[in-house]
Amino acid sequence: MILYKHKAFLITTAMLAVVFIGFAGCKKKNNLPHPDISNIVVDLHFERMEKPFMRADGGNYRQVLDSMQEQYPDFFQLLTNDILNMRSYNDSTYRIYDTLYHYMIADAYMLRLYDSVAALYTDISDVEQELETALRYYKYYFPDSLIPGFYTYVAPFVYQVVISDEVLAVELNMFMGKNFTYYSAFAANMPQYLLYRFDRSYMVVSIMRALMDGSIPDKGADANLLDEMIKEGKMMYYLDCMLPDAPDSVKIGFHTTQLDWCADNEADIWRFFAGEELFFSTRNQDKQRYIGEAPNAFGMPEGAPGRIGVWVGWQVVRKYMEQHPETTLAELFAITDGTTLLKGSGYKP
């Protein structure tokens, strides 16, 4: 199950780093500065692309799809080529339209799905307001970066977020809440412990992460576990900066009890990695065990959450930035060697 797609860069479920939604905070606050973004203007609006599909029927679907393709060509191409994998159909526009009709318009399952999404997402102004603030921070830190157009759509549970240079598209039916009826069938391909993340409140963090995915330099095949932990820590620190008021539990995707466990056992976690000589391991198995998705951390006590290496990397990067406040995000990202950053942080719980 692929939840994110970033151009040619794919993030599978095992790699996904999304958020846990809860009202509780966490033990550690980030103490980040709140730069002045009052003069930064972001023109944000979601184009609701699921609505044309809901209006289409057997008599007008070609006209509806013609209009969509003409008015929103970048989104239409992303939908057909990348989301629905219809690249081989490009020799026939009507073949694309007819396929979309049978699978996206006339299908009874999809019709019920559209109705469910429409009921929950009649108004998305709360999402737009939260995202607008995050994007203003994004423009503060990355003033030359271009912001894509934002779209929503409904599809048969393909991706949560898809992004290209021009378009960022959100599949709304992937944010319906963990108890959504249709997830029971969908859950056959999804571990139960991930379903609680399919919630409306994940959307903004997921979008902001998608904007940066694939853009943080790394050491490639030569990376060891520490390098990967630090890289993930940089992504988490980036989310700190984009969402300075969000609790840590929102950004890393841990239950509050898991986050508390990490804080209470920080020194023991560090000793575990050092004692097992894991930091300099280049084995993909070790990277997957401590960076990838899992219900708990391999070889550690029951309370240790999966992806605990991401949490450790986050603490190291935070400490580094605390020690070097003059460092920009771009300069931070450019440090690809985990050992160099660790030494510069002075982190030693």
C-alpha cells in the first residue's frame, strides 16, 4: 500500500512517517521561535475535483471530463497517469473517459464513497486555514520555493497525497477517520495499527511533509543507520518549523503514551543503540527495524514504539540547532554525515 507519491519518489507504508492525531500534547515542548510571518501572503484554495465526478452520469460524462481536462490539465494528467496509472491509454482520450466512467463514475461503490466524503468534507475551511499558516512559515524559510496548486479528489484508496511540480492532490477518502466503514475491506492490505492515522487532522502535516519529501540530501547507498536517523530527524525538525505550535505527537505519529515512554527512557534508548553497535550498521534490515513502520521497536521493551530511530534522530537535530541557532534549514540539510552532526550537537542523554 503506497500512501504518498512524490514525483518519481515513492514512500511505502513501511517508510511512511505521518502523524498521530490527538488532543494531548507531550512531555517535551520544542521551544522553537515563532518568526514574524504577518507580511507573508499565501493565496491558498483547494480545487474540489471530486465534485465534477459526482455531477457526471452516463449522458454527460464525456463533456464533464472534457471540461475538467481543459480547465485543470495538470491535475487531469496527474490523476490519469500517476494516480490511476493510465499512461498506456494516452493514444485515446475517449478510452480514458470511458474507463473513468466505468470505474470512477458509474461504479456503485464509488458513488457511495463520494456521498460519504461529501458528508464529512462539505466544508474544509479549517484545513485551509491551518495549511495557510504552515505555508506562510514555508515561504519564510524557503522564500524562493514555488507552491503548487492544491486539489482534492476521491479514488479507490490509492494515495493519501500525490505531488508534482504543479499539483498537490489530496485523496479525501484516505482521511475519513479510523472507524470509516470502507476501511474494513481496505484494512486487509493495511496493518491495523496504521488505521488510526487515516483522519482529517493528519492532512496538513501530511501535505507539509510531502512538500519536502525527496528534497533532503543524503548519502545514498553508503548511509548507515545513524545517517538515516539524522536524515529523518531533519524532516521532523522541518515540521517543527512549519508547525511550531503543534504538539510533538502530531508530528511524529506516536501515541502520547509512546512519546512519554521515549522521554522517560531517553538514556536507555541511546545506550541500546550504542551497546548493540547499531549506529554504524549499513544493513537494510537494521534501517527498516528502527526507521520503518512497525508496531514496536525490535529488541526493545514492549513500550518502545516502531520508528524509534526517527525519534532519536529528531532529538539529535534539535540539540544541534539549539547549539547552532544561526544555522539555516538549508545549511542543516546540507550536512549529510550523521557523525558530523551528532558531534556538533553534543547530544548525550
